[in-house]
Amino acid sequence: MSRATRVLVTGAGGQVGVDLMDVLAGATPLGAATNFQPDGRVVTSDEFEVLGLTHHELDITDRDAVMRSVATARPDVIVHLAAYTAVDRAEEESARCFAVNSAGTESLSLAAHHHGAHLIALSTDYVFDGNKGAGYVEDDVTNPLNVYGASKRAGELLCSSGDTIVRTSWVMGVRGKNVVHVVADRAMSGASVRFVNDQTGTVTVAADLARALVTLVRERPGGLWNVANSGITTWFDVADFVGTTLGRGDDFAMAIATSELDPAPLATRPIRSDLVTAKFAHQWTALPEWRDGVARLVHDRALRPSGGAS
Ligand SMILES: NC(=O)c1ccc[n+]([C@@H]2O[C@H](COP(=O)([O-])OP(=O)(O)OC[C@H]3O[C@@H](n4cnc5c(N)ncnc54)[C@H](OP(=O)(O)O)[C@@H]3O)[C@@H](O)[C@H]2O)c1
């Protein structure tokens, strides 16, 4: 019998991390599509031997600690999810953001290379400026508009050529802090919401992304891969869909322009940064359509153990 694949996960306590830990254990996290696995192979509970490290257990800005963790774990694959993700705060904490997203990612890549592990590192649609006017494919020219995007792009460039880099976007999980919870809470309280309708992107349900990451752990393809749910949308459309799903009418969500946000956000975001996922879909299977995923989130958030805030 072949031995289990050893997987080290950084950022295991984050939104994607908690779902990935479940999926690697053969479980179905809240928000997941039953039986969906892009390569069609069910995950068994003994396929992976997983070590998930939270921020508390490993600070990736400590290069020696990263080297020690990888030396001890001896993983076959590292899924690197740890990141500084506060997009607006990053504008005022540039050094810290770069220390985590750029230097931290370089440390993981060096440690993986040194110990013969394959690195899968997460990146973002915010490496693009949004001016293409169409969806972004993996080879498109990058030009980040904000500190977070620049730090993630620098992290990509600090990876080794054989590493796998996964660009994803607008991530939402049952157990993360995200727009679905904010909107659903307001929908259920009888309030209304205003959301921008001039930023277009691709939603990614954390549990669906976790399933895609398992496929990449198995296949270790190397190179750039866009991973997101199918279909493009705007923040307003997401809010409107959540409201409709919860039985609210046309008066629930109001569409506004980014220029109407008050106060204006610190970070500039691309107007159109949807990711074209044809490369992943052609190799395996497309992730479900975004409304299917968001409907699962709206439904399953009521099943969280606390039943309340994430
Ligand atoms: N969320 C999105 O919309 C989105 C979009 C595109 C790409 N991505 C990328 O997808 C990946 C996963 O994102 P996510 O949504 O799961 O983000 P998340 O919920 O913010 O999780 C990131 C995790 O990294 C941890 N972390 C922060 N600084 C660290 C450090 N110095 N050392 C170790 N751990 C540290 C955080 O811990 P603390 O909370 O304790 O600091 C958190 O648990 C990231 O690479 C992110 O850049 C996310």
C-alpha cells in the first residue's frame, strides 16, 4: 500500500485553511458541494497526512522558523495560504504586508525547494489593474493598483519556477469573515444594503477552492493557475442574490458607484479583474457556477455550531 501524501498547510486557521483541512481529512466542510472534486476522485481519510499550522504556530515572517517547520514536517507538498489579507490596511502597513506576502512566500518556496517538497502558493486577481476590459488569463501582464496586490505579485516572483501558483479572487467561506455574512445578517434584520456595481470579478467559495487545491496537491502541475467559481459578477449582484435567496425583495440591495463610497476605501481596486479559469477547467472540471456556491453558503451558515457570527 502506498504511503499517505504528507501535506503542510500554512494559514490553516484562515478562511480557506479551515475548509482545506477538512477536505484533506476526507470530510465535507459547510458550504461544500456534495461529491464535487475536480479530478473526480473521492478523498479518503487516509490519503493525506496533514500538518496545518496557524499563525500562532508559525509566523512565516520568521525565516528560521519556516525552515525548521518544513525540516520537521518533511512534507511532500506545502499549501501556502498564510497571508496579510487586509487590503485597505495594507496601504498604511506596507512593510508588514510585504514581509508576510513577499518575504514570507519566498521563505516557503526556499524551504520547499531545500527539502524536496512541492509548493502551492495562493495569489490574487489584485495583481491586475483591471484595464484589460475582459477576463484575465494566467499569462496576462500584471500591474497591481494597491499594496496588497503588489506584495502578492512580488511573492509570485520570489517563488521557484517549479512551484504552483494559484490565483483566486473574492473568496467567501462559511467560516470566514466575508460579504455573505454581512449581507445575510442585514437581510435577516430587515435592513437594506448598498453595494458597488462597477467592480466586476469572480467569486470563489472557499470549500470549492479547497477541493481544487486537493486536485493540485495530487497533480503538482507547477506554473500559474486561475481558480474561481464559474461566471462573473459584481459586488452588488452578490448582495442582491443573497437578499433574494433569503426572501428579500427589490428594495433590499441598492447599486452604487465606487465613487459614492463614503469614506472612500484606502486601497484602489481594479474595476474588472475576473479570472478566466479555462485552463483549470480544461485539465479537470470547472468549479460550480457562483450562484450555486453562494446559495450553499447562505444555506449552510445557519448550520454553523455557533449559529451566529463567523
Ligand atoms: N480572501 C480573499 O478574498 C482572497 C482573494 C484572493 C486571494 N486570496 C489569497 O488566498 C489565500 C487564503 O486567503 P484567506 O481568505 O483564507 O485569508 P485569511 O482568512 O485572511 O487567512 C489568512 C491566514 O494567514 C494568517 N497569517 C497572517 N499573517 C501571518 C504570518 N505572518 N504568519 C503566518 N500566518 C499568518 C492569518 O492569521 P491571523 O488572522 O491570525 O493574522 C490567517 O489565518 C491568501 O494567500 C490570500 O492572499 C484571498
